[in-house]
Amino acid sequence: MIRIDRLEEFFAVCEDRNGNLSHLPRTDLPETVREGDCLIRTETGWQVEEEETGQRRKSLSERFRRLFQRKNEA
């Protein structure tokens, strides 16, 4: 599984679980792909792993909420 770090004009910069970066042509990815999406390789090509992506987004949202809550309490 890889995660999209950022989207550039023709490529997606992706990061694997070990922090290694790679570039994938955007034409190889689903049209709806967004930064932060987790992707898996299937027989038909790259697909967004909806469950993992949702969990990561929820975790990051919670982290930011706690961070800003602490900042406002200080």
C-alpha cells in the first residue's frame, strides 16, 4: 500500500510504509484520487483503499483537533 503525498501536474508523489518516495503517472491512477489517499495495486490497476484512507483522515483530524484544543487552553 502507498499513500499519495502530493499531486503534481503529470505525476503523483507517493510514500510507502517505510517512507520511501516514488512517482506514479497520474494517468495510471483513478481520476478521483486526492492527496492523502491510500492506494493498493490490483489486477486492474491502482485503486483507492477507502477504509484505510478514511481511518487516516479521521486520525489526522483528531490529532489537529487535540493540538488546537491544547493551544487554546494555554
